[in-house]
Amino acid sequence: MTVAVTKDAAPAKVVLAQRILAVAAVLLPERVGTTGSVALNAFRHAAEVDETAEEIWAEAAACLDGIVARLVDESDPAVVWLVIAAISTVTPDSDEVLAAQRELALLDRDEAAQWLLGTCMALAVDRGNPRMPVRIVDSGVLVEVDFSARFNLHTGIQRVVRSLVPRWDRDHDIVLVAWTPGGGAMRTLDQDESTRVLKWASGGVRTRQLRAAATDEQPWSLVIPWRSVVVLSEVPDQGVAAKLSALAEYSGNTVAAIGYDCIPIISSDMLPPGEPNKFVKYLSMLKHIDRVAGISESASNEFRGFVDMLPAQGLSGPTVTTCVLPVQTLHESTAIPKPPVERNLVLCVGSFEPRKNQMAVLFAAERLWREGVEFRLQFVGGGGVGTAFPSSVKRLARKGRDVGIAEAVSDSALDELYAHARFSVFASLHEGYGLPVAESFAHGVPVITSDYGSTREIAGDGGALLIDPRDDDELYAAMRELLTSDSTLVRLKQELADRPMRSWDDYAADLWRDLVEGAR
């Protein structure tokens, strides 16, 4: 149930009254009278509100007395969290919730009311949006999509979000949320952001991706969850980890997450400095949430390993389940498989970073080129780390090798590459899932991939040659086999045709049961 609607900015006192009334509507619904209901359900233009400002404020003041009485008498951390979050427009962290709870326990009602208003207004001025109303979502489902909404990057996690969330939006009543500038509070999306998440596959907004500065006039409203399920569809920014931790621990909401992997901890030696520290903040939040659905059994085992350590802190941690990503393209492909135009095309899709092991693929390719085997090696990806890989590609190209890099490739262009590919290579050293493997299978293209972890899981039903990605000879031999043996290629293609295929609709339905229905 939505109990407040944001429209235009209004005088600060009236907006504060609206926030108090929004809290009262869920904590003390019997105390909200006609004037307050009008202010909540049709928050009118400032000139109209001015006419009844004193009436609205008088009702809000009466409701505040009831709110404070409940705070002082019950000492419920969920109520403390809600009141601070809604009145201050700042999502509190754990220290702020505990400090407020202790302070309120020492005050009488009059002192508590003064302290509450003073503290909340100071927070609003310092880190919040003091002239904006709030929308409290009661008993709903909020899906956090901050990065995918604001940025045009379309790899890994963003591809999952932009395939999953439109299906949830089609089938269920959900509220998509991002974070305000500075990460002070959750908010609804503006039109461009909604398009970027919900309509990417049909050419959604790919521009205007930077976060706007904070102003009173915004095309979104502040959102406070209450008795709701909050689903983290991405790995949240480290700047909001402490706020999400408090939300999970104290607010009374249920928090659930898609578990992609623990690569920044387990394979920290393959990542840029600083990435493991960011991920530690994520794990510090994750230990307080309710459910995690790993994208593969391998990913789930990584999270279970973390959860198994939490009893040392007196914590039980989240329930970890597995909801495997589908083997299907992330959009409707219109490309028709066809033979290579000139040479055998070998496709290697994935972000350009040491963990993806592209240097080993280049080494195997050079050995084959020196033997006279003819093929084109096409890398597709982006988000590069370091210069060794692009420099090596340029050096080989100058020598006349048929090798190239393509970045920011559209879905239709990638379809065309798969339509011409003889096979693909994904010799990653560590994956939570391995979308390029599943995507290659969905296009009917055999894969050479790693013989352990999630990629072995995906390849278990056939269609791939499995290798040790740390063994250069195995990778070279597998590439040589698929470049020179048509019979092996035909066998793998038949295995792909016989594979059971799991769709994005299947995944969306299963994940909803796991994270939303399973949490209620």
C-alpha cells in the first residue's frame, strides 16, 4: 500500500508535516484525519497547500505526539528506523539507529519530541532533502537498480538486471529504486532511468547517464520501505552499504539479494587494488540480510562459506539458495546462423581483465597462426584493466595476424558475430556464472571453457570442450581441434541441440519464488 504521493516542492513546514503524516499513516492510521489524508493522497501545488498549511501542521503536530509516545513506550528499533528515515529524508546507519534508541530511552515525551525534530532536521539539512515529501511503501516489493538505471554499462550484472527486472515489472507490482545524490535515501527512477532498465533490449536510453545534482525540484520521489521486501538486484555501491546494513538489521523490512560471486575476496590477486576493500563492505551488509539466491551452485557455495563463518559473531546470516541463470540470449535474436564469410571466426566475449585470461587465448592463437591455421580471432568486451592485453593485440595485428577488439557492441552486432562464429572461447580463471558461455550455447555455438566452477556447471549438459585454463597446451589443443575437426564441431552442435534450455521467464519466476515469496 502506498501512503504518500510526491508532486511539487512546497514550503518546508508543510513538507515536514507531510512526512510526519506519512509516518502516522502506517504507525497510527486512526490518528490521521481528513485534512491529513488530503495532504497525503493529493499533495497539492504549493499555493493550494498554503491555504490549509496551518490545519495540516496542527494535525501533524497531534500525530507527532502519538509517534513520540510509541517511540518512547515501545523502544522498537524498526519504529525508530522508520521515523528517522521518513522525517529526516536520510536513511540511517546502524550507529544512528542505536544512538537514537538509547537517547529516546532516557527522555520523557516532551524532551523526546524536541530531540527528534531537532535531530531529524539537522540530518535533513546536512545530508537529506528537507523540502521533499516522502512516499512510504507498506507491504510492497522494492527492487534496487541504482547502477543499471544511471549508467549505460551493459556487461555481466547489468545484463542480468535488464533481462530480469522488465519481467518482474510485467508480472508483479514492484517499485524500482535508486539512491539520491550522495546516497542519502532511496528514490524512484526518472523516466530516462526507467527506460534504461525496462526497455534496454528495445533501444532504451543510452545517454544522459550521470547523476544530477541535488535540488528541490526532482523528477522522482523519496521512498521509504515499511514491512516490505527489498531486493538487491545488483552489488550496491559501497557508499550505501552501511545504510542497507541498518535497513536489514533494524527496519523490520526483509532484504534479499542476487548472489553473483565472491570473486573480489577469493581472487583478489586478479583485481585492481581497492576492489577487495569495497567488497568487504558489501559482505558486512550481506551478513544481516535474509536471503541470497546464487546465480550458480558454485556462487552459492562461495556465499555459504561466508555464512558458515558468521556464528563466530553470534550471527546466523542469510539463507542461501541457488537459482541458476538461464541459457538463453538476453533479447530476441533475429540473426540467422550462417557460414563464415572468409575465414573461421573464433569469438572471445568478456570484459578485458586478467581474470578472463585473454592473454592465454592470444598465446594459443599465435601458436596456431605459426602453424598455418587460418582463422580470425575477435575479442568483444570492455572495461579494461591494465595495458598488456590491448598492447598485445595491437602488436599481433601489426604482424599481420587476423585479430581484433570490439567494444560497446550492440546486441544485434553481437548476434551477427555469433551467427558467423565457428566456436567461442571463454577460458576464465574464476566466474560466478559465465554469461558468455550460456549466450554462446543459446546461439548454437560450441564453447571452449574452464573445467571447474560455474562454467563446468553450465557445460555439464554438453556443447563444450572443457580445459584447464591455466594449462596453455590444453587451450591450444582444444582450439586446434575445433578449427580443424568438422566432426568434433558437428558432435558439439548436436549436443547443444539436445540440451534442455532454461529461459529468462523461467529464471524470473523461480527467483521471485526464492527471494520474494520465500521471504514472506
